[in-house]
Amino acid sequence: EAGVAQSPRYKIIEKRQSVAFWCNPISGHATLYWYQQILGQGPKLLIQFQNNGVVDDSQLPKDRFSAERLKGVDSTLKIQPAKLEDSAVYLCASSQRDREGELFFGEGSRLTVL
Amino acid sequence: GIQVEQSPPDLILQEGANSTLRCNFSDSVNNLQWFHQNPWGQLINLFYIPSGTKQNGRLSATTVATERYSLLYISSSQTTDSGVYFCAVPIYYGGSQGNLIFGKGTKLSVKP
């Protein structure tokens, strides 16, 4: 069974530029999450989707971050404009509907903002 | 909100040694996950363990939900066990319990 796929693995941009990350969850997983992990800390939820609907985006900085999951499968997370403090690893995860507390993570996308 | 505390924050072992990592949580939960974050940054699922004990090779985990803690045991450690170990518990939001709250992790270094 294929795991959660993410791209790109690494991205370096200058502040005020934009960036987009893509995620394809495990086949059949209805719930998809984007987490942000800053160096030395545990991951923090940015947004949670159930199919193509948003369940929780309370910690998403909506002035610069946006995410969509249009067809209920893959998802895109965008940052525009990026700030220095957005340098982090962006992790995508997915879970089955009947085991929502068990998450499976992708390899992550490491963003460096200069 | 719920607090998740892990100890110790750092641990250095000689290859072959055993260790115990602890995770305390401040509120009752109905499941808990242990992850290993490898040096390349990927979070690998170790255990999904609401209560009781599970074993997988050299690793085992015990969760005592009534006392709000979980333990991860690593026996006969190997250099490939190095990395950061996180425990995480879910909270409910909007009828869903997917949002995991992570501890700060235990950084393990296994020396050859």
C-alpha cells in the first residue's frame, strides 16, 4: 500500500514570494491534515479536511496561508507572501474515517525562507 | 487545552542498552500514538495504543489511561533507533478527533 506522498521535498524561497505544497493521501483515507513543524518542536495542526470539507482551520494563518482539497483526494497548501518565520517542515497526514486518531504522515516538505 | 509532556528530553545510549521513554498527558484521552522521527524528518508510526501493552520487535509500549501516562520501551538499542520520539494524543474538534497534540519529543542518540 502506498503511503502519503508529498512534493516538493525541499524548497528555498525569498521572503514575500509564494510557494505551494502538494499532498496525496493514502488511498481510501477520507481525512487529510496539514501540520507545520518548526525546528526543535512537535508538529502543530494547520488544517484538517474530511473529504473536501474543512473540519478545523483554527490555527491556519489565513492572511497568508490557504489550502484546498477540491475533489476530496489530493490537497494543496499555499503560502503567499512567505515570511521568515514560515521556515519549517510541512507535513501532510491522512487517516481512515473509522480510526481518525491514527494518523499516517508523509515525508514532509522542508521550506526555507531567506 | 490538553498538555502532553515527554521525558527525558534527551537521551544518549550505548548500542545494546535498554531505555524507557515517558509521556504524561493532562486530560483523559481515548487513544495515543507513538512516532519515531528519523534523521530525514519523516514521522514513522510506532504504536497506536489507547490502553494496555503492545509489542513490535524490540519496541513495546504501555498506556495506562486512568493514570494518564504512556511508556515506550526500547530494548537492545541500535544506531538506527536514533532520532526523536514523539507521543501524541487526539482532541475533539467539530465532531472529529483527528487533531493530534504532540509532546516536545525525546531526542535519542545511540552510539556504536
